Amino acid sequence: MSHQSTLIADNIEQYLQEHENKDLLRFITCGSVDDGKSTLIGRLLHDSKMIYEDQLAAITQASKTSGTTGDQVDLALLVDGLQSEREQGITIDVAYRFFSTDRRKFIIADTPGHEQYTRNMATGASTASLAVILIDARYGVQTQTRRHSYIADLLGIQHLVIAVNKMDLVDYSEERFNEIVAEYQAFAENLNAPDIRFVPLSALTGDNVVNASDNMPWYRVDGEPGTPLLSLLETVEVAHDSNLSDLRLPVQYVNRPNLDFRGYCGTLSAGILRPGQAVKALPSNKTSKIERIVTFDGDLEAAYPGQAITVTLEDEIDISRGDWIVAADAEVPMSNAFEADIVWMHETPLETGRPYDLKLATRDLTGQVSHIDYQVDVNTLEHKDAEHLELNAIGRCQVELTAEVPVDDYRKSPGTGSFIVIDRLTNVTIGAGMIRGTAKGSGQIGGDVDWKGFEVELNALVRKYFPHWEAKDVSKLLNR
């Protein structure tokens, strides 16, 4: 591998120190099938000199049997690693790749374009700060373009780069590029993303990916020459995307190694935490002050979102896993019901009134969807009535829980405003939700649970995995 930095050969220790302190950007590539997502990532890695020689030799050989680019090296094979992906020339699973430049480190998630793998795209987008949405210049904005844009926006991604790919197949036409920009902008009026940029490029030939293209001199932004995709990725400002004002520390573990130390461990979701700061625990509302912020490398003077820390308090108050540590004067609503946008990720549809396990921040509890307000048509963003949510469907739902919890809006604090839905019998994650605000519960949760249906499902699983058990044993488990 021939990296851009000469420090690797001249002063490896200095290079490693600089590399450690670089900013990190997580981004995803998404779009419709065959828009060139994997090829784009391969081009980024190749032209930024982040491919090892043995990797290049391997994909050169694989291109002869699995490639889709004729005599040229198929750079998409760098990320399409599954045999079924190479056979079909598509992306199925989410592939993560790391690379770096002199200015920034990157983690890329290459997400599938097919509709049946939309849940995989949502998984990759959940940790990203930026989305590169590819559009085939021949076909313009497609259904999956709208779907992926909406999901990226739904998950709170504030930076969208619309990469109009395969410009070489439309003779690098400025007119065609402007048509696609106008078409997407009309759709994007319904999105909340504040930062949307457009780049014409060709991943196959490398035009405007890492280096500026001589074939598109007309590409300009605000009167200045447009920058290639990599330059945008290196310079986009994401540091201020985090919520630094509302303190949120969900407690994951209470560390009690001896009688002299009691620490509360967790990852800071939002806000800035400092020793001496007045805080309170939720849901108890007991108050205290931060005594120390402890890490493996020593105590901190301040902690920022994303840091895994252990805090000690000046007072002995009761805090356990699942509780939140927030600012003493914070007004966080408590409720056993909220409304949320849910992305359904399982072949078995979401059913109202059925009990599910929910994981909200670091707390596990039981709940149900009491009502589906509407399902979103991702093609038009229109709302339509729905009795249940099928695989890959997105809907606004009313969720009720068995206990009161602090409720955060997802756009305010993604770490504490999101949750996952888990099947109670198989322990499989079947949905992901983004909280939009509190709601008034029906007060009937638990009373309307379909215990008979639940017992039938449990009996079926028991007969499959524990054939020596009898129905009466299952009834004992349910205390019925």
C-alpha cells in the first residue's frame, strides 16, 4: 500500500500520533440497485492509495470470473465479498471499510440497494453522520433513492451528498445533471436535512471522486470550481451535530470493586459533563454533584458525547442500570407512552396489542404498539392508514410501556431517543424506533395482551426445542 503520507516511511511514530488525533467521519453509501455504490467505495480506496498490493492482485484475478467491467479491474469486488454478491453483482449485506487521508479518518458502510434489504440500510445509517446517495445519471431519481433519502433523514443524518454517478454514460452532460438536481430538490422539500450537496461523477473512471474531472469543467458551486467527492468528505463539518447542551448519561453498569468506590458507567449520549456539576438521577429525581470522571487513561476534566466514562458522585444515592444522569435543572418528561416512527425489520408483521420487549437506551422493558397512526409511502411521503406494518415498512405508532421512563425526542438526543423492538420468544431484533414525543397512554397495557396467542406460540417453540416438555409445564412458566 502506498499511502499519501510520507511519514510512514520517515517517522512512523509521528504518523501514528497524527493519525490517532484525526477526526473520524462515519458515512454510508446508498441508492438504487446498480447505481455504483460498491464501485464508488472501491474507487475511493484505490485512488486514495488505501489498497494493499495483494488485495489489488486478488480483485484483478476475481474480475476475470466475477467482474462486471469487462477487461478493467472491478473495484466493486473490494466490498462485495459474499459469493452471492459477486455472482449477482449486487450488495446484500452491509460492508464496512476503513480508510484515511492526511486530514480525516473514515468508516464507510456500503448498504444494499434492493428493497428487501432496506432494513440493512437502516442499520448502517444508524451510526452515520453523512449519507452519500448515488443516482444513476441515465435514470434519475428512483424509488429506492427516495426511500433511502427518507430513511437517512428519519434517522437524523444532517448531511446528504447526492452523487450523480455514471456521468460518462450521458456524455458528461451538464443539462442532464441539472435535471436530476431539480428533480431531487423537489422531493427534498419534504426532508429536514439542512445540508444537501450535489456532485457529478463517474466511479468507474474516477471523475470527481478523488481528483477533479477534466470532462466536467462546468461543475461549479456558488461560482467557484466544484470540489471532488473526497474533498467534500474531508471538509464537511460534523463536530457541531452533537447535542452539547442537554446532559444525558444512561447508566449501563454500576461498578463496585471495593467498599471505597462506587462508579456509574455508561457512554455519554449528549451534553458536556464536568466535575462539580450538579446532576440528578431519573426516574428517582435524587440530586448530587459529579465528584470524578474516571477512565482507563485517568480522570477527565470534561467528557463529551460518545465517550465511555465512569462517574462518581459526592452523595450516596440509589442509581441502577437503566437510570439516566441528567443536569439537575433539566426538565425531562416522564411517561409510559410515546409516539415514535418505527422501521419494521421482520417478515412477521408488527401487530397492535401484541407484547414486545423494548430496549430504550440501557433499559429493558415490555411494551406494545397500541395504535398505528399512519404508514409512510416513501415514494410520495404521503400518509396512509395501516392496521399492521410489513417488512421494511415505516409508520408513526403509539407505543405503551409497562413502566414510566424519561422520554427524549430522537432529533434532540439520538442516543436516548431511540429504541429497538425485540421478539419475546426468539430474542431477535425485529424493529427500530425513533421517539417523537410523549403520548397519552390508554391505561390498558397488560389487560389487552393476547395471552392465549402468546401461549400458543410458546407451546410451538417448546415442542420444537424441548419435545419432552408438556403443556402443563408451559402453563407453570406463565403462572397460569
